[in-house]
Amino acid sequence: SNFVPGTTSNTTSIMSLINKPAPTNLILKNQDGEDVCIGDFIGKKPTIVFFYPKDETYGCTREACSFRDSHSIFSEAGAVVFGISADPPESHKRFAERQNLPYQLLSDSSGEARKAFEARVPKTLGLIAGRVTYLINKDGIVEDIFNSQLDFEGHSKKAVEFIKSH
């Protein structure tokens, strides 16, 4: 078993995706209501997928803006960034416009993407979906996972380190 002392079984289930291929068979609507197949990107270029709880909330805005502020680093490296939450496309559109987000926000209303990525972090107080970022190399393999509910900017920092090391 891959149980690591000091971790919970929940952490183990998320981390079990490390060094495995990322899911590619997901089609989600972006903030413009267009279908996006993440398999068109994963396996072709480095891909950063961050799951966040909710548009317009304090932590998610900080997180989304920190990805925005580092976006030139990602685009210069040929990497693609996707933010995913259960919010509908219209909500994503408002959020993206208000915060000038230069990357696509995908709507996972059914929770299928979160489930495919195993982002089943225990909900904080049973209310908030987990905040998890997947760092996927150009071959489509999940190299690292950053899981933190409260280190909002840590997600993009970790993604920047990942991109710079490739």
C-alpha cells in the first residue's frame, strides 16, 4: 500500500494520481459556453489544472488573480492553465471579466472533472469544495499536486516553479 505515515486516506487518494496520466476524456463548458476538451491540451503541452471552490469569493479571487499575474510565465513556456469549479459558465464569465483572467474557466457542474481528477478533498466544514492544483507535464503525466485550502497564492507559486523547472 502507498500509505505514508502522517497522512490521511484522503490525501493518499489525491496523491495517487502522481506519476499517472491525467484524465483527458473530459469535455466542459468554458466561460463563453463553448465545449472544451481538455484532452486537446493534456499530453501536448504542460497543463495546469486548478480546482477551486467558488467564483467571486475572497480566497478564490486571490488564487485566480495570482494565476493571472503569473500568466506570462505560463504562456511563454507554452503551458496552458484551466481553472475549474462547479459554477455555471455565466458566473465564470462575470468572474473572468471582473478580474481580467487570461485563461479559461471551466464549468464542472456535475462534478465529473473533480471526480476524474480525484479532487475529493474533504469539504471544509462540509461546505466548501477542495482547492487542489494539478501540475501535468507535456507528456500528460501528473507530476505534482498542490493541495491547500488556505494558501491561496501557493497554488500559482507551485505552478510557476513547475514550469520553470521544465
